[in-house]
Amino acid sequence: MRNYLRVEGREGEIKVVRSGTVNALVSWDGWVVIANPAEVMAHEDETLVEALGSLKLTEASFTKVMQGSHVKLRYVLEGERMMAMMKPLLLYDGAECEVSIKARSDSLFLQETIMLGRRYHGEEFTRGRIRSVTEVRNSKGKLIVYDTMEIKGSEWKDPNFLGGDLVRTTINVKDGEAEVKREIERRA
């Protein structure tokens, strides 16, 4: 299934254009919450989310990528004082996922979290692949962050390679200057 969501924030209003099952809601404290009723991506699903304006953006729940699936998630973020704190992306063993984030802002907080396998179900991520590419440009179009990460199968177990099955990347842009922080946890 292909999903498309465009959220525009301007002058206290939120305009939503969508197709597919994905939608957006506004919480009582002003967060725009991306809602995927299924909470699951499977087979060859693709989702494109465009967010424009000064927004606080999050998701309603974890996005789970099912075993044997090859899915694509794309985010396009543009606006000042934007905050995008995405819920974890959980890959079941054998899942494949491509994530692309393109942002343009002089003032942005972006957090992406990837979890490999369902530890509390006794599942370990040994097959599958995740590739994430994040590009951040300032308001003049100058590239200030180009971050890539790719994990195949059980590579995450090697402490010299990655060393953890939970990866959280935080990008904080202030006045057009970026700081990138990657946290790695071993839960297994």
C-alpha cells in the first residue's frame, strides 16, 4: 500500500492532505501526531510524509516492519523551529526497510530511533536490512548534515561495527549549525 501525508502548519492552522490509511491529528498541546491505524508496514508498503511550517511532529505509536517485507519510509521536513520526534521503528527479524529523511531548516530538532528484533518476544534480529539516509540543509540550501546508516543481518552484534540493537540518532540545528548525536544500546 502507498500512503501519502502532507501537513502544513501556518498561522495557528493545520492543513492535512492525505491518501491511504495514514492521517494526522493535533493533540491538546499542539503536537501534530501522525497516525497509521495499522501501526504495521508489510510487503512492499511505502509511506511519504511531508511536513511544512513551524511544527511539532511525532507518531501515535511504534511503526512495526513485518518479517519478509521490504518497505520504504520517506519524510520531507521544511520549516523553522520544527521539532520531529519520531517513535521507534521496530524491525522484525527478516524485515527490510529504507528510510529517507530530507529536511530544510535553520532551526530543527530531529530524532530517529531504530530497534532491531523483538527482544521481549525472544526474537533476535539476524536477517534483514535497514538503510537510513538523512540530509539536512539550511534555509539557503547548503548541505549541513548527511548521515547514513546501514545494518545487514547480525552485523549489529559486532562491537567494532555498531555494537547494539537500538540506535537513536538526534540532530539539533540551531542558527544553521548542526550537532549530530548517535546513541547505541545493546538490549540483547
